[in-house]
Amino acid sequence: MMERVMALRVRRGDEISDRGRRREVKAVRSDRRASGRPAVVLVFKSGPALRMNATDVVQVERGGRRSGREGRR
């Protein structure tokens, strides 16, 4: 199920909807714009990387991994 999150919350393994295509995230890098505002660079398994403002909202389907305390005992 797709959910809307800020770009800074995207993680490796997530799939995002980019211009109607689903793309799997290979890596996420922090960056800064020339204005000093935080940015995020999403690197995909195929195709070019996407640089965006950290607060931009994207459609994400979480990868098949557990987050937080779910996997801990």
C-alpha cells in the first residue's frame, strides 16, 4: 500500500512513485541546496538519481523490512 511521506523519511528498499513509474530506492543521501536548505538525493536501482527538497512529499511503498521495535525481542 502506498503512503505519503516526506522525502527525508525515504529509505533504501522503498519504492516510490515518480511520474507514474514505480522505482526502487538503492540509496538515500543527504545534501544541501545552494540556499542552505536541506535536500535529499534518491539513488535508484535503475535510471537517474532524483534530487529534491527534504520536505517534499512522495508516494512510497515500504520495502520488505521491519522498522523500529517490531523485529526486536
